[in-house]
Amino acid sequence: MGEQDVYDVIIVGGGPAGLAAGLYTSRDRYRTLILDKNGLPGGQIMLTEHIENYPGYQRITGPDLIENMKAQVLTFGAELKVNQAVTGLARQDDGVLAVDVNDGEQTHLAHAVILSPGSEYRQLGAPGEDEMRQATRVSYCATCDGAFYRDKHVLVIGGGNTAVEDTIYLATRFTKKITMIHRRMEFRAQKVLVEELYETAKTHSIDIKLPYVLDAIVPNADKSDIDHVLLRNVETDQTEPLAVDGVFVFVGMVPNTGFLRGAVEMNEAGYIACDCTTLKTSMPGVFVAGDCRQRAAMQLATACADGVVAAMMLKDYFRDPSSWSATMAEDGIAER
Ligand SMILES: Cc1cc2nc3c(=O)[nH]c(=O)nc-3n(C[C@H](O)[C@H](O)[C@H](O)COP(=O)(O)OP(=O)(O)OC[C@H]3O[C@@H](n4cnc5c(N)ncnc54)[C@H](O)[C@@H]3O)c2cc1C
């Protein structure tokens, strides 16, 4: 393969972080290839019709925003290839990075890589969950969707830090009532947060039911709203219906990083380890951006910001590739 076949940069994932990175790299005239495993790129934000917290738009749908981002990045000459699931990443002896696609079907080469495969909200798999998610009545993100539930009654599911923190957030800012369920008698969240939750429940309407699970979300006749949810007491096995306007599921997130195991360093949960200022990973020439990295804010605007930072830092790397190990050593992430 000749030098002309080596891209300047390959971006893994065509979500907001990847598209923002591609905008900057291609506008800087770096030969850029963006790979997305889906036929329709755009990432998680494609799943929502209501974005109200992306600067510059009072309200926009996910698909409309992504269409704009895609058109903009293509204007500057980036190549976007779909149905390209990246399945491996390795650094060759000559320093060129080899990106395997669809289990070795093809290998693309580049001098630098930006990893932006994102993450996914863990779903419960309850009947009606997917249907009502599509009807925007099931959410996995309080910051994204809390404002849509002003003076409403919502069900919150989960027992970890996010579930407890976001229940307090929703109750003190938006909702009329929250019913919160957790499958165990004890919350997994830090004690101090649990204390704050019970304290908040004294002044705001929060009904905490333990140990309960969600058995089903039952849509109304035209499937536009939730008619009721079915809750089950794990100890007695009794089910009970509850009318709510929305459901928030806070049972964790899963980063899409399995294919990178052994290639770049990750934390226990599978988020890619990085220097959070430069977004460098443990592999020289490989940057990370967006929801797949450690300590990500998990928002659209911050994913885009990460893409921009990675693209800017990549220029420094191209100017002086030898600077990589020095920086990584300071951050305590071993170079592979
Ligand atoms: C329903 C919903 C509503 C939301 N609403 C808001 C909101 O209102 N405001 C807000 O700020 N945030 C919102 N978010 C969060 C926001 O969507 C994410 O923070 C953001 O999309 C993260 O961008 P990303 O590019 O890091 O990752 P992602 O959006 O997850 O994109 C990753 C991309 O990488 C691709 N990919 C994954 N693995 C591979 C692979 N191996 N090879 C190639 N490609 C791969 C995926 O197909 C995907 O296109 C919402 C999320 C959801 C699910």
C-alpha cells in the first residue's frame, strides 16, 4: 500500500464527537476518513426529537442537527463511510495506525486516529420500554429531558449515584411528583447522597418504594403516551399499576469500547483512559473524544467540544510526534 493510501486521520464513530472532530480536521486540510458502524450515522442523539440545550438552537431534533453537521463536514472534503464497524486497532512498527473493519474485511491506515464510538444507555428490557422511548416518554438522561416534565409525575428506576442525584435534580427543579423504585432494600449510591435524597423527600414529593421492579410500561390506545406502569414488589411478588407521565431509567451506561480491549488503556467500566486536557490515550497518535472517554460529561455539546479539542491536539502531535510519551508519563497512563 503506498503512502497515498494512508489517511492523515481516521475517526472511529460518526456521532457528534466524531463529526465535530472531522469538521476541524478536514477544514485544516487533513485527509480525513470517518467510519461508522451504522447505516445511518449520528449516534445517540438521533434518538431524540427534542434538543433544547445545544447552543445556537432553541429547539432542534437530533436527526435535523446531525443532517446539518454531516453536510458541513462533507463540504470540507471528509470521507464518511457507513456500515464500517471498527473491530481492531494496532500501531505498526513504522508508527502508522491500522484500523480493522468488519472483522478484518478491510484495513484502513492513518497517521492518527480519533476514537469516538460513544456509549449506550443500559436499558431494562421491560415490555413497552422501547415503544415508549420512541414516543419520548421514557428517558435515560435527566439533564437532557428533565425540563419536559415540569409539574408531571414520573417514575424513576435505579439505585446508584446517578439515580439518586438525578431524582433530587428532577424533584427540586421540575416534577410535581416522583415515584422512585429500586430492586433492593439498600441503595448502592453513596450514603451522603442517600441521606440527601431522604432529606429532599421531606420537602418535595418523592415516594420511595423498595424493593420494587418495573414489570411493564403500558401505552395508551394510540401509543402516544404512557397509560400506566406495572410495578412489582420483589418480596411479596404483588404487582400494582401506577399512572405516570414519564419514566426515567438510570441503570448505567455501557461504552462501545469492547473492540479496543488490549489496544488502549481503559478504566474498569470500559471508558477509555486519557489525559483529560489533551485527550491523548495510551497509544501514540490515538486520541479519544466524547461519551466513550473517562470523565466525559455525556452531553451533546461536550462531545462536540471533545471532538474539537482532539482535532486541535492532533496538529501538535503532527508537528512533534515525539512529544507524546513525555505528556502521557505525567498523567500516569502507560504507553503501549
Ligand atoms: C434519547 C437521547 C436523548 C438525548 N438528549 C440529549 C440532549 O437533549 N442534550 C444533550 O446534550 N445530550 C443528549 N443526549 C446525549 C448525547 O446524545 C450524547 O452525549 C452524544 O451523542 C455523545 O456523542 P458521541 O459522539 O460521543 O457518541 P455517540 O452519539 O454514541 O456516537 C457514537 C457513534 O459511533 C458509532 N460507533 C460505535 N462503535 C463503533 C465501531 N466499533 N465502529 C464504528 N463506529 C462505531 C455509533 O454507531 C455512533 O454513530 C441524549 C442521548 C439519548 C440517547
